[in-house]
Amino acid sequence: MELDTKGLRCRRSVLRVYNYLKRNGPAMTHEIASALNLSLRTVRYALKQLVDLGIVQKTPDITDPRRYIYYLTEEAERKLPQD
């Protein structure tokens, strides 16, 4: 299912991941997947969409550079709605 938000089309899972980051702050893929009861593949897809749109940014985890921490950018407020 797709939702149209201010002319921006995205899947429901993308909005769920966005809302999770908005409420909980920076997180890793596995944390988001566990909290939202989504597959890692779905969360990775959603995060890639959000990164490509400039809504989410990722930085390597200092304890394990193979992992990334995802967080909302300043653009997020302009591009996607409040809860």
C-alpha cells in the first residue's frame, strides 16, 4: 500500500521507519526492525528510500564500522508530516 504525503509517495513501512526515528532518535537497522516487528530487508529498503530522499542520514557506528546509525536530517521536518 502506498501513501501520498505532500506529493511524496512512499510505502507504509517507510513512514513507520520515519516515525520510529522521529520518536526514538538515532537507531540501527536491527533495533528498528525489532521495535516495529518488520524484517531487516524491509527496514533496509525503507532506510535506503529515506536516505535517497535526504530525510535520513547514516554514519558508521564507532564500535563497529560495518554497522550504521540512522538519524533524521533537518530536511525531514519539511518533507514529511508530523505523526
